[in-house]
Amino acid sequence: MAMDINTKKIKRNAFRVSKKRGYGACRIRVPGGYLDSKVLGMVQEIADKYSATGKIHLTTRQGFEIEDIRLTDIPEITRAIQPIIEAVGINQKDPYTGYTESGTRNISACIGNNVCPFANYNTSALARKIDKAIFPNDLHFKVACTGCSNDCAKVRMHDFGIIGMTMPQYDPTRCISCEACVKGCKSLSVGALSINNYKIVRDTEKCIGCGVCVTKCPTRAWTRSQKKYYKLTIMGRTGKKNPRLGQDWLVWADEENIIKIICNTYRFVEQYISPNAPARKEHIGYIIDRVGFEEYKKWALEGVELMPETIMKKCIYWNGIHFTDKSAWTD
Amino acid sequence: MGYQFTKAEANALFQQWKERYDVYAPMLMKGEGCFSDTDIVRYGQPDTLEDIEWAKKSDYSFKEVLLSINQTLFYFTEDKTIVPNPPKKEILIFLRACDMHALTRLDDVYLKNGFEDIYYRQVREMTHFVLMGCTQSCETGFCVSMGTNKADTYDGYVKLDGETVLMDLPMAELAEGAKAEELAVTPDYVTENFEKVTLPKNLTNECFTDDIWKEFGSRCIACGRCNFACPTCTCYTMQDIFYNDNPKNGERRRVWASCQVDGYTVIAGGYDCRKNQSDRMRFKVLHKISDHEKRFGHTMCVGCGRCEAICPEYISYITLINRLAEKEG
Amino acid sequence: MKNEYIPQLSTVREVIKHTALEYTFRMEFDHAEIVKPGQFFEISLPKYGEAPISVSGIGADTVDFTIRRVGKVTNEIFENYVGDKLFIRGPYGNGFDIENYKGKELVVIAGGTGLSPIKGVVDYFAAHTDENISTTLIAGFKDPDSVLFRDDFKFWKENINVIQSVDRAPEDYTGPVGMVTKYIPDLKFTDISNASFICVGPPIMIKFVVKAILELGVKEEQIWVSHERKMCCGLGKCGHCRVGSTYICLDGPVFNYVDGKKLID
């Protein structure tokens, strides 16, 4: 049977062309991996109806990939997934058009402070907020949110990693010198606390704002700052050329400026992306490697006014593995 | 004498109280809980009656008003000691029936056990108590089992009831200038809790070797939250410090201590009289339900359930006591 | 109302150095006549903290404190007392009641600085030998260099039975060597039912000494012990020394063994 499919178009719409002729997969993204349980039923309904094998893959980016759908069913499936798109609340230009762009990937998140005692913020809420600001977009961006410095969401493997921080607030009049915070910081974190005159001294240079001291404190001498703080790590990635860990750029930063920086980066990429980039996809880190960090900074910080407590690293270097450089592989 | 006020009238009276007293009451401290975006109820100084947390039991008790977590006993300057001034203003504490009973336990230790404690005595004499009624039981309290569900020695009673405020003000100073409809007001109290506790009646040193202490104690992380939240725990440790920028001067403080936290029983030379957590658990529980009673005629525990609610390891004091009672048969 | 927490400044009259780690501080105290052996004071060096220290001697207007350098406070006292004054408050606790031991065959067993609290009792009966039938002191020290109260021992040896033993000693040492418990089975009594025993030392020593005494066929009520605990206040408030319903600082530290045996931490 003749099958005329515009693969460029369906890929852009977040469908996959599979290795099995005539079949593909339908991707459904869930910002922050956070959904009402009823969405699972909706996904199941679609899989039952359209998947030849009835299989779903849980993706690494917290989405569903309904396998073995007929490529010819795509227009129908695009309409069928509309209730799911609405239920998870993602950005969409026009209803019943599915995902109009697929370059910018689903924003993933750890479980965050809805559940986790260590998390310093509501990761899925921030994921949705960023989703609203940057979707839909076809440029290849990966963003992830994690609640604390444990980085369970592996945000350092992303172009933008957002790590939750809290500025520990200390009330010496409630402190009973039990040193639970000192011991906790030493064994679980960076050992930023010491004791002087039976009161705690926090080494502000060392402190990473993880909040262990707050959770360990039995008297509420340590509490969290009312303001939420974040660490922004940038340009981590996987891949075939030079996989690397994202590096700290901003510490004690705020949500609004981080979102602004991500949006600014889209303009930077529009300006500098290689004209030869296949499907207009080039990792941002490579672009920065090419044009220089100083130039990136100029673009990224456009209109950004950091809070006085935000620390910005002047310069960043990435190392990571260079698969293109084989010299290290031989004796 | 009972009164019925509108909210505005009651708040006007409250402002009058605030001028005369330092008013302390349970307040919801937003975002100050252990975990991100969680709150805590502890004592603070409310501006209005609405600032008071009326629904939830406070996580930490009123005792921190009478017994500061950190209290300077005196300052050292060279060869002299200088005692800080006692509070100038009288104090008004809002609290519940269980806490009113806890107050007698604090008095036991600080006023009746050997020497009188001058610091406690000074604050205690300046403090008056306003009862907050309980229309329904809190989740972990077992005041009915402990006979602490009712209190009648209050100086005032306040109840927020929609747009009206009911008060009973046995202490005349609180009622000064109060113009409102007078009627009989009796405090709300609960007659049943979700939790019921049966105390073991025949505890002797023989129970020391019971496996139950190991069973519960081995789960303890020695954080001391049960002690710090308890309205009847009174232990403290002395601390001497000299000021970093003026080593000739310093101060001696007493600071809350916990019998569950390391160091509590370490004597000079490093020997620890009660080293393992099982023994510490037994020491605490028996004090609450038996040892204090032997000395003062009533149990120390008032059944407020704060220790039950705050334990991060879910070690249930209620379960433990009921199990001890069951063993007696 | 008296502020019991305020210590008084007391002049150090004399410092007797027993060993590198143990000194006796003879402190001025106007009301020495009210002090009983076995009681304790809270001694402090301002800004370094307080420590409960037993009275090891009572003079006309002085009290002695034999301090072993083992903790933060006692370290500082050793370092900084020079020519000087210490803050003291007390006396606290019940102390030993001399009356209990009059007319008895008294045996005092002490280890190390445990000798301090009962030193007053030994002094008394060494000076008033006619007031009881006999007094025997079994004092144990770690080694010959750790022996305390050397001058006092000379006086005691002239008046009462003294076994001064060390746990271990160099080969050329001629005195008794061994734990204090070693000497208990060999004690001789005219009438053991009229004997009284006092035992002071670390918790582990008390345990074994009492066991050995009971094996002699002695009744529990013939034994007295003194307990050491972390007494932060000495006033029945801080709670650190409480054992069961007993506050060691108020009800003790001296207990007849009938009560003392019930004190389980």
C-alpha cells in the first residue's frame, strides 16, 4: 500500500519514525513528571486503541512513548491526545495540533518538595512555569529541575540545571548546642558548620544551601529562608562528541532571572547556531565553545538584574570526554 | 465573670492587654517547619486575636516563655558577677488545658525540688494564663486518659466563635474597662481523644531488662525533639562563654538539655552513665509516667501528645506505654 | 530570695600538688563549720564553666577540693588558678553523717580521687580513735606516682589500719599491689554485724567492691556508697544527675546501699 508520510513534519510534531516500516511512536510529555493519576488512564486508552503491541515506554525525560502506532493514524492520534495535553497543562498554540515543536525537550524534575524532605522547592511547579515560558520551540534545549544538591534529576547533564537552595536562617536564642546540624553538615554535606561559644558559625563560602542543617535541627533554631534560592548550572550534556557536566554559573539566584536567562539563550542560539546544523539542532555548549563564553554572557544577561546575594562565576570551563580526540586513547 | 464581645471589641480589649502585658500565644510560623514549604506552630507575640493559632496544637509548648531556651544567669566582668534584670512587664500566656497542668510540673521542679529557682520564680510570679478551650481532640493528645483535659485555675478564658468572642475573666485586671454583654461562660474541653492510654501501675526496676526498651530505643536517633517539644521537660545544661571580642567578660547561661542527646550523662573523665539509646528511652518514659509521680504525687506526663507528633522516626510513646500496661495484664 | 546560682569568689590559700594531674586547692570559706565530708561544691573559673567537686578537707575557715585534671573546666582551673581566686558555690548534697560510724568497726574503701569525699571521715576517726572500735582504710591508686594525700597517709598510718595499694607498680616497689577488692576477704572483725563500710570510687569499682563486701556476709544496710554524676546545678533543677525518682545532688551523693542499689542509670 502506498504510504506518503512527511517524516520531517511528524518528527517535529514529536512523533518518532520507528525501525519497523509503517510504524512509529507517539511521545507524550509531562512537565516535571507530575500528573494526575487520571492521565495514566488517558494514556492507556490511546495505547489500547492505537498501539499494535499495546506497549508504552517510560522515557528518561519523564514522558510516555506509545510504541507501534501506525504512521497513518498520526492525524487521528494528534487529535486524541488533546485531553492529555490539557490535563498536564503544557503550552500549546492551537488546540488539536499536538506538539507543534519538539526540539526543546520536556522539562524534567525530581519529585521535589511535594514529597521529598530534602527538596528546597516545588520542582514540578517550576518545571511548568519554565514550560510556559519556553514552549513550544524547536531549538534543542534541555532543562531540568532538582530539589537539592543531591541532584537526583541529574540536572548537570542538561543545558540548564536548576538546583534548589535555601539560605539557612539561624536564631541563636533557639539553639541548644546539640550540634546535630554540625554533624549532619559534615556527614551529609560539605562541613560548612562549626561551633564557637556554643553557637553555630556557618562558613558562607563553603555552604551550598542544601538545607541539611534545617532538617536536622530539633528546636527550629535553623529555618529556611522565606525566599527560595537556586543554583543554575549550565551546558551539561550527553552525546557523541564531548559529553560534559554542567558547571555552576549562578549561585543563590532567583527564579525570574533564571527564566530570563533561558529565554535570552534562545535568542543567542538563533543568532549563532551553525547554518550546517542538521535539522537546526546544535548543542548550545558547542555554540558557546565556538563563539566564546564572554559573548554568550552578553546575550544571556540581557535585561537580567541579579540580586545582591547572587554569586556569578566570571568564567566557566568545561572539560568532559572528547571522543573526537583519540590521542589519549593510545599509548 | 463571663463576657460576650464582638471581634472588634475583643481585639480592643486585647490591645489593652498588650499594653499591660507581654502577650505570648501559639502562632503559625509560615515556612519555619522542618521541611520546605511547611509551617510550624510555636509561641510568639501576636498583634491581634486573629494572629493566634486557635485550631492547631502548638508543636513546641509554652514552656519557652517561662524557661528561655537560652537564659543568661549572670555576666562575668573580671571578678564580678552581674545578674540580668528580671522582666519588667507582666506576661500573659495563651495555652490549653494540658499545658495548664504542665505548668504544675514545671513548678514541681523549679519551686519545690530542693532550692527555689529564682529566675523561674521571678517570671512565674509575673505571668498570668489565658486558657484556650478545645472543642475537639487534637490527633495525638490523650489528655482524657491523663485527667488533664480540664483546667480551672486560669486567669482568663478566650474563645473565638465566628464573629463573637466569649471570655471568662476571673482575674479582674483582664476585665478592666470591658463593656460587653455579661453571661456565664465555661471553657470548652474534650471528653474523648482519638488516643487512649493506660498507664502501667506496678512498674519496678524489674522492667529495666524488658526487651521493649531495646525494641523502641534502637530506632531512636537521639535528636531530642521529644524533650524539646514536651511542656514538662525541664532539664538544662550550664554553658560559660567569654566574648570573642572581649575575653575578659563573659556570661554563664543555662540552655535546654535532652536526656536523649549524647553527652547528657557524661561525667568528668568521659564515663557515660547512660550510654545506649534503649536505656535513655527507658529513663525518659519512666520519668514521665512513674518516677516523677513517686516524688511529687502526679505523673509528669500530661498527655499533650507533642512528643508523639514530632518524632521523626515515628517512635510512638503512646504505643510504648500501652504495651507496658498490656504486659502487666 | 537568694540567687543560688551566683558563686562567691574565694581565694586559693594553698595548692598541694599530689601528682601532675591532681592538686588540692585549699579555698577560703567563711562557713566551713556547716560543711560535711561527702558534700560537694560547684567550682568554676568564670567563662570556662562549673564542675561539681567533692570536699576533701574541712578547716577552720577553709575547704579543700582535690581536683583531677580530666575535663575542660578542671584543665582550665589547673592552667589559670595561679595566685588567684576561684568561684565556688555550695555546699550541696547530704554528705556523710559521722554519727553512723561511731562505735563501729569502720572500713573505708576508696579508689583514686574517690578518697576525697571520705577523707573527712577518715580524718575524723584517725583523730578520734576512741569514738569507734576500729577504722580500716583500703585506698587504691593506679600506680605509685598517682598516690594522693601522702602527708595525710603518714598520719593515718599512725592511728588507723591503712592498706595503701596500687593497681600496678615497677618491680622494685615494696608496697601492696593489687585491686582494692583483693583485700576485702582478708579483713578481720570482732563482730562483723557491728561493721560499717563506706565505698567511694568510679561506678565500676563500687559494683565490684560492694559485691566483695556482701560476700563477707554483711547486710546491705551496713554499706554506704557515694555516687558521682554530672551535676550541672547541684540544686535539683538541671536533671542530669537524676536516677529514677532520686536526685543525686539533693538526696545524695551519699546513700545507704539499701537505697543506693536501686539507683540504676
